Amino acid sequence: MCRWLAYMGPEIYLEDLITKPARSLLVQSRFARENYVENMPGMPDGAFPTNGDGFGVAWFGTRSSPGLYRDLRPAWSDRNLVDLAAQVRSRLFLAHLRAAYHGIVQRTNSHPFRYGNWVFQHNGEISGFETIKRSLQFAVAEELFCYIKGTTDSETAFFLALTFGLEDDPKAAMERMVGFVEHEQKRAGITRPFRLTCAFSDGNELYAIRYSTDGKPKTLYYNRAPADMDDVLSADRDTPESGTILLSEPIDDCPDNWLEVPPATFVSVKNSHVTIEAFEPRTA
């Protein structure tokens, strides 16, 4: 569906994860391996080996608001991405490749999405989004609605989470958001799932969720230990003493470097410590 990664730790160059590794995000834009698609109307099993419907990178630096670079072209055709990634260093960044399912291919539909100091990116889908889009967007706080610039289910989910208190309690807000979406799906007679494998951050902590209504969420991994980054980063880079990578698909050919995040899980990363908790949608 899409591919993404997120990093938090000592400053590294964006290229160390986005363009340099053997199975980098740039490689995955053309040749994703974990591309299985199930129960998607009109889509054959194994669809989306390419993710060429736009891309984006958000990074935190010395300013309170994160930088953001997005485009509607495939990542593999944008030399600017390669040059930017070779120059920008960051302690926390998120990068995303889009394979469009909801929303047309346009820059405002490329992830990550930004509001204030928050950024959000998503792999998955709100099934039946066109049917319940009106009721979902009516639930977005009036003062936030004008910031929805694109047409994707992902951006709507982000602004619903902000409405439900993302800035104060990220886990509770996301549980409320998912519970609300599933309630609206059920009310509309939609039986296909809400799949949410996402990452988001306020610049202080990094969060991720792996969830699906049907228990079959999109993939999510993190690096086994900071020392394993020796095998991931380019040989001409100094490996940071600590650092956490969250990603949809490993960026090397060493499965032992990665741990799979269980389904129905909320992940938080702070000071290179990964915390995994149960994720339980709620309607109140």
C-alpha cells in the first residue's frame, strides 16, 4: 500500500536511511517486497510492488516546527530528494512513499502531513471512506477543518486524532479516533476493515501504531538494538551509539536486525527506549 520509515536518535543524515542502505526507502519505491494486498476490491493479491504516487520527508531541527518536503512525483525520479537527503542531518525524521488508494495524486495528498509541531504518516486505509467521509470530516473540530488540504482518508484520520486530543494524550486520542471511525463504518454497513500502520511525532517523542479491525494489519518493524545499526548504515558513516528505526519493511537483507511489532500495538520511543502497549479502540 505504502512504505514508510521513522528515525529517532543522535543526528544522522537523511540519506543514511532513505537512500544509502541496500533496501533503502528509495529502492522500495520501485521494488517493495512486503506488498501483499488482501480483500481490496478490484486489486489483485500482491498489488503495489511500486510506490510511485508521491513521497515526502519531515524532519525536526533547531526550530519548533518541522521541515517538510513533499512531491507528487515518484521518489525515484526526484534528484532533489537525493541531494536534500545528502545535506540534511536530523535527530528525528519521518519519510513516506505513497501508493494511492484514496485521493488523487497531488502534492497535498503526499505524506507526512503537518500541523503545528506534529507530523503524521500512514500505511493502510479506511475502507468505505467515500461513504463515511462526510460524517468523519463533520466530526473534525471547526478550528482544524480549514487545515485539511488534501482528499485522503489518512489526512482526515490525522485531524480527527487532533480533534480528540492528540496533543495532550496521543494514545487515548488515537484510540478514540479509531473507535469513532469503526463506529461510523459499522453504522454505514461497511464490513471491510480500518487498517492503520502509522507513525507520528511532536518532535519530542516518536509514536507508531500497528492495528487493523480484522486483525490483519500492515507490517511494522523496529531495529533489534542500537548496535545493529552498524549493519544498516553506510560503511562510511559513524554509527550512533543509540537510535531507533521504525519502518514498514526492512532496509537491509538481514532479518535478524529487526523485530516485528505485534498487531494491535501502540509504540512510543523516547531516549532510544521503545515501549510497546496494547492498542484498544474506544468510542467514548
